[in-house]
Amino acid sequence: MFQWAQGGNLTPAEITEYLESANDPEQTAILERTPANVDAMLRGLSPEWLESNEGGETWNARQVIGHLIHEAEQFRAPLIG
């Protein structure tokens, strides 16, 4: 279940409806550039850096990318190519 920062849960169907209604060309262009931008930021970094976190319950870079991929697949969003 996805939760907005403002609180309140949205179902996958509600998120899909939102994504389909958000037909903003600039937003689409940003999302389409996301894979290349993330690749440029992480390319060449050591495995140790990619797998380290800031302690506690923080995520490392690999976990964040995995989350983006999962959400893009879950909601058929163009986040990761």
C-alpha cells in the first residue's frame, strides 16, 4: 500500500488512475530521463559504496534502485527503462 507524505493510503488502482491522468509532457520527459540520470550518477562507484547505507533503517543505493524498479513495474509507470 502506497502512502502519501501527507498521510492516507492509496490502492494500486488509485495510483494507476493518477499516473494515467497525469498527462503532463514535462513530467513525462523527466520520468523518461530518469534511467539515464540515475545511471550517470551511479556509474563507476564501487560496490562497497553502492551497498553501504547511513546506518539504522536507511537504504543503500542498490535498495533504492530496486525499489524504483519494483514500483515502476507495479504501477506500470515510466520510471525505469
